[in-house]
Amino acid sequence: SSQNDLGQNYKLGLALVYENFDAKKIAEDIKAFKIHEGISQDAKILYAQITGSYIAGKEKEDAGRVKALVFSLKLRKELPGIFENAPTNLAASPDLKGESVGLKLTFIEKVN
């Protein structure tokens, strides 16, 4: 991890794909990742990218962005302590299968 002059550590990102929205599973996955990487449970999300799937040739790219948007709104509603202030980018990809959504998170923690 690299450190900047503000006394904060940027940590490795977490990248997961979900077939459906499950707030409890997402929260558990984030907690497990922080434990595995030695990141404080208080570490905040510096950046979130949410990528929705779409079927190239059958759906427009916007269909994937809509899936990502819906997923993002659910995250903010059901996991406000984790996602409420997280800067979020919405994207779409034909490489994700079915109705899946990719979630990529980068964490930051203050250094004492």
C-alpha cells in the first residue's frame, strides 16, 4: 500500500460479482476482505465502481448501466454505513453473465 502526505493509506481493491442483490452477503464479503487484508473495519470506501451486465446485440449498453444504478441505490439504502458517502462510478459490460453486477471497491484508512 502506498502512503501520501495526508496520513492515509490506500489499500488494494476488492472485486466481486453478484448474481443478485444480497445486502447481508455484500457486508459479509467486505468485512472478510478487510480482515484478510489487515484493513481496519473503520476503513472507508475511497471509490466504488458498479458494473451492470448487458447482452451485446440484444440490449443496449444503457441496460447494464441501469442495472448498476439500481444496485447502487440498493447499496446506499440497505448498507448506508458502508456506502452513503462513497464516490461511485456506474459502468456496463457485456462480459458479465446473465443479470450479474460487478462491484469493485477501493478502501482508504487514516494512519495514526
